[in-house]
Amino acid sequence: MNLSSIRTSLLFLVAFLGLSAISTAEDSATPLEYTRLDLTDGRKLKNVVIRSYDASRDRFLVIADRKAMTLAATLIPAPIAEQLKAAAPQTGTSVSTTTKSPDQPPRQTVPPRQSEPQTAPARPPRAQASAPDQAPAHRKVAVDHAENFYRYEFKVGSDAIRVQSIRIEASAATPVTGWAGRYRTQGTAHLEIFDTKGWSATRAKSTFEIITEEKPGEPILIIDFSRKT
């Protein structure tokens, strides 16, 4: 056997030892990718990509047919495993991978609902203050006038007869129809009369009607006083 034949045999032996575990393995663009990788346990992986090597665990992170997995370095033939240990990215911790999920349609965002301006409930119109009731004031003026009349002006008979006491009963003053500001008050005067000559006392009563009137800015006035009985 000549020297050329020996050299050829040695080259063939080296190639056989390096690729004995890869029956049909073909290196791709980088030494970390293989179309097929035969493992020592008999499994055959396709479309293999070596992602990293964890020296602390002596394991490779690989992707085969788009599935991530970890392989013990002893499952890869020794010559290839040593080359991959030197070429693969080193990691001292476990590397977690996430399989990319199929593209999902973009989530539709719902624009925030614009709140309608709230209007404050309309307040009920404030009731206008009614004019004060003037009837009590007209009644008081009428009663005072009647009491003064029966005490100082009322004539029972002779000058010897005097009115000793008076008690006035009067109805509520009522508006006079057709006359703004005028009120009518009717009442009864209960009198106790004393005769100084005969030294005797009697009782009597008299009914009356009084018309009062009030003009803006003026006091209440007596318009008419009439005795009924």
C-alpha cells in the first residue's frame, strides 16, 4: 500500500468517527442546525437547532420540528457533542422557552363611552310670598273703635246713666266686594249700665257694623260705623 492510499484511509476513518451517529445528517449554514440528528438511544430528530448548552447540568437546549426540549449531552454522539459544547451559547441556568402562539387578531379596543352631561333637575318655581292677611288688623281697628264709641259716645238716656263695663264680640273682618282695601266687621257690644239716680244697674247689648279702609302707605281708617240695634 502506497502513501497516498494510507492518507486516504486515515481521512476516511476520521470522517467515519465524526459522523457515525449521523447516518444522513447534513450540516446547514451553521454547525448548530441539522436536518436530521440520530441519538444514541435510537431516536431520530429532524430539523434540529441547538439553542444553548448548560454546562452545570451537561444538557443541551434544542428545538426539533419546532418543539423545544432538553437533551443530555450523552445522547449526542461524543465527537458531535464536544463540538456543540464549544460552539453553542453557554448558559448556567435553565432556559425557558415559549412556543410562539399562532397570530391572534388584534384585540379591538372599545372607546370609552362618553358620559352624557347630567343636567340638574329643574327646581320648582319658588312660591311667591303672598301678601299678609290684613283682616286681623282691620278687625282690631274696628273693635277698638266700637269700644271707644260705646264707652264715651253711646247715649243710653240721661246723663245720670253711665256705661260701667263693655265686652265686644266681633266677627272676622271680610273684604268688601268691589272695594280694594276695604273690610267689613260686624259685632255685638255687651254693656253693663249703672243709673246713679236710681242706684240701679242693668245690662244691654247693641249690634254694629264697621267698614274700614287701608290705602298704600296710610293707616287703616274707619269709613263707616252703623248701629244695627
